[in-house]
Amino acid sequence: MITPRTTLADVARAAGVSPTSASFVLSGRGRQMRISPEVEDRVRQAASDLQYRPNSVSVSLRKGVTHTIGFVSDAVATTPHAGTLIKGALEAARERGNLLLIGETEGDPELERRLIQTMHDRRADAVILASMYTRKVSVPKALLGIPAVLLNALPRRPAGISSVIPDELAAGRDAAGVLIRAGFRDGIYLIGAAPGRNQMPPRSVAAAERLAGISEAMTAAGVSWAGAHGCLEWEPADGYRAVEALLAVARPRALICFNDRLALGAYQALHDRGLQVPADVSVVSFDDDPIASWLKPQLTTLALPHYELGRRAIDVLFGDGDRPQAPGEPARYRVPMPLRQRASVAG
């Protein structure tokens, strides 16, 4: 059975004062309103005896802040490998005395619109719009002009809203750098993306930026990749087929796979040809999916920093203040992707 909540009127009645006087005392304005110390003591004692708690919604509306952040995602909440994205945001929000209201759209634009409206209706102080994978999104009009940030997403068109994304450019440079530092100057092939149309998953920011970073690092080192096999999807079967086709015409010395699932397929294709990693072919990849540490040998990869992305989104919203900031000049915040150096690269 739910116990009825003690009201301000109950406290006032027990203290023998008006609700207005009780409100002044409990809001800390008793002396300002010339309420006697004796009356203040009676009100506070009555509030303690009745275990009175102020209505948090009413207090929040008076102060113009509810200490809640709306978190609207496409599928992050039900994606195991990206669950730490929410954990990072939750913990950073809690450290600032805020709660996260979480909603998932399942990719439905109408549901997204309704969820954002619900966040408005519940007076959330700010909204985070998150994506399961880094991509460009159409920014809903309801996010314009309020404290908001895109998480793991970029605006398809200029929209006056900041973004927090993994530093895929630097990760591409680091992936190439692993092989360059190990002494590889030739025989390097890319699996998953290649220059040109229809050579990578459509709308994939990660693919384009990883490719650009790899190219930058190789150009700076005076190295060129020997070939690149684009894939419209990045699943193990796609990696297997790409490497199988490659082995039919060439003998690679090293592979840069554009994610760990492609690398899993690559491992199998190499094994089926009697080639060993890294004795015959070195492999470096991206994401640090759980499979990366289960592969034999364990896979060297650039980790997606899900937890840090979630925390950074909250930091961007608050800036240096104690509440979410009004929109200013939009910026793109890149979160480093740490290198997980394991056993798949020779040298």
C-alpha cells in the first residue's frame, strides 16, 4: 500500500501557521520575510516529524532546471557492444547530480520525434541524440535552439549543434602506423573500403575517415597500399570473400581490415589457404569487438571508445557550468581510439 505523501499544507497545519509562512521557512526565506525564530523552529520540527519532502517537480519548475538529460538513441540501448556508451553518459550525468531519461527509436523517425517531444514535455534540461554507429543524421527541428548534442553522429546539413564522435581519422593513421613501424613497406592490402563509389558501406563516416587516415599516414611515410577491396557490408563473410579473392591473385604481407568482423573472415580465409597470422600475413583492424581478443592469435585493433564518448557528450553539454549550456558555435569533438596492441602483427 502506498503511503499518502505529506504536503506543505500538512506541515503548516501541524505547526499552526499558514502554508505561505511554512513555504517561506522551508525555502530558506523565513528571516527575509520577518518570520520569528520560534515559528521557524515549529515549522522545521513539524516537517521533520511528518518526514516532509518538497515536490521535486515543483521545485525544479521554479528554478528552471530539472536535473534530467534526455538520451534518445536509434539502437544503442539494445546493442551489447555499445552499451557502455550509455554507461559513460549515465555516470557522468550522475556525478553532476543529473538523471538520464533513455528512449530508443529503433530507427523510426516518427518515434524519434515523439521521444524528443516527450523529453520536452518532461522538462529535460538537454537532449543527447545518439547513434549505434557513426553516421550523418538529419537533425530534428525540436533540437534546434536548446542544449543538445549529437553522440556518435554528425549533422547531414549545418544545424548549429555540436557532435561527439570517435577520432576515426587518427585511428586510420595509427592503424597504418602499426605496420609502418613494424617495417612493412609493400604488400599491404585494405579489406573493407577502397577509393571510389560503392566501395564501402553507404553513409559510413567511419569507413571514409579510416580510409583518409590510412592514406595520410602512408603518404607521409612514402608507402602505398598494394590494393584495396571494398565491401558494402562489414561482416565475417564479407571479409572471407574479399581475402579469398585477393589470395587468388596476390600474396599479401599485411592486411588492414576496416573492422574486427571483417578480420575474423580474413583469418579464416588465410587459414584455409594454409597461411598463418602473423608469420605469413600480419593483420590490424578497428573497433576492439570482443571477438578481437578471442581470435588466435589475438587481434591488434583500434578500440571504439564507447564509454569515453558517453562521458564526453555530457561534458560538452555542460561546458564549464553547472547546468547544460545554451547552443553556441557548433563544434566537432573527436574522442581518441586507443590502440590494442596484440599478437597479429609481426616484427
